[in-house]
Amino acid sequence: MDQSLDGSKEIKKVTQRHLAKRSFQRHWQLYILMILPVLYFIIFKYVPMLGAVIAFKDYNVVQGIIDSPWVGWKHFENFFNNPVAWDLIRNTLFLSLYQLAVTFPLPIILALALNEIRDGIFKRSVQMFTYAPYFISTVVIVSMIILMLSPRSGIVNNLLEVVGLDAVNFLGNSDMFRSIFVWSDAWQITGYSAIIYLAALAGVDSQQYEAAKIDGATRLQKIWNIDLPAIMPTIVIIMILSVGNLMALGFEKVYLLQNPLNLGTSEILQTYVYKMGIINADFSFATAVGLFNSVINLILLVIVNTIAKKVSGNGLW
């Protein structure tokens, strides 16, 4: 019995090697094209992971990564014993959930709406105006926000004064920071994020729409029974990736919108890591906080992918 099992395993290995060799011979050009991307990920993504070891050391530049003394979980304990730790986690989580709740459904709604519009100037104009903000750099977006919301010369406060209302220091109010960040982000990325859903909708068989029209289906019924099922696998994949990056907010925009008046809600894990690691040069502590954040993202990704696969049959792996 054991000999037959070993024999079948050996045959399987030989078959796999034969198939791999045959695949390389037939598609060697594609394998060559893969070399540069693979090298990029190895050099710039995987090799730097080795530096995460300094989260468990008292790293200093003179001794280097290898010779710096081991301290175990010291930096993680210091972080969780810090009174600001849970405020940072709460701020990051709340801002991420708010962003996900707004920016995830909007591209789907926009794609479904654009799909209902027949080709014409209006549709192309809407696409152009919604795609364009994505190509504006974060620094320019933040500059626009600051100028528009300025309490003295901003256009928003000028309009408020015209109708007899007092000027508001929007960026100086910590309660308004999350809404400013999220809705400006939605304005910037909604159009571009809708492209993937429009591409999925383009693959829907037109005969389904014709059959639905003959059956007397309304637009909402066609959207519910044809469009949404067609893009559901795409929605699930994007949802998994979004939740997997739930704790990975963009550092640049949050940091640029920060000021001493809104730090109560704008200080998140990413900005804290930057200040501790780059400004205060506490590299080991900052790495520990960043590693904790990455592990949480990985756990969320695995959990959501498992749930999505059981519920819908779609997943990343």
C-alpha cells in the first residue's frame, strides 16, 4: 500500500515537472516579462520586511540592525501602556470605517447610473469631471481644501457671511476633520474607482436587457436582477481588499490637514509612526507600532476573505 502511494506521488511530481517545462517552452516570453516585476517585489517589498526585526531590538545606527541588543516585546508594551495608544487606534478605526462606508458604495452607484445613460455628450462629460480629480496630487488637493475652508478668505466662509452667518474655522474643529477628509477623498477617487465596475458591466450580455425589457422590467429591476449580480464578484474582491487596508489610511493627506486644533481626531497610527520614527528618531518603537498595524490588517484580510468565500463563493484565494 505504501509503495503504491509513493509511486503515485512520484508520478504526480514527474507530471507536474513535465507540465511546467512544457508551459515554459510554450510561453517563455511571458516568463521573461515576469522577471522585472518579480524582482521589484523581492527587492522593494520582501527584503525590507527583514528590517521589521528592529521592533524587537533597541536599534541604533552605530551598532546596526544585527548588533543592536534584543529587547523582546518591550516596545509593544510601551505602546500599549501609553495613554494615547487607544486614542490612536480609535481615531484610525473610526476614520477608516467612515471612509469605507462612504467611498465603497459611491463608485458602485456612479457606475450603475452611468451604465443607464446612453452614449452621448452628457455621459462623457460626467465621466471626465468625475475621473479628473483622481489625477490631482494629494498636496494640491489639501491646498485647495485649506484655501476654500480658510476662516478669513475661504470661498465657503465668504458665502456663509453673504447669507448672514458667522465664519467657521472648519479645519480648527476636530469634530469636522473626519467629514472633511472623507468627503474630499470621495470627490477625488469615486470617478476613477467606478471604472472597474463599468468594465464589469460592459461584459453583460445585451440579450439579458432585451429579455428584461420584453418582460416589462423597470430600470430598478434590471439593475437589481442583471447589473448587480454581474458585478457582485468584483464588489466582493474590492470589499475584501478595502477591509484588508482598513487600518492603512493614507498618511500624506491626514498629516497635511493636521493642525494643533484638530489633533484630537486627526492623530492616527500612521502620523504617530512618522513623528516617533522620523522626527524623534525612535526607530524601534515606530517599527513596533507599524508592525502592529500591519498584523491587524493581515488578520482582517484573512477573516473577511474567509467570510466572503463562505457566503458568496468569491475570494482572493
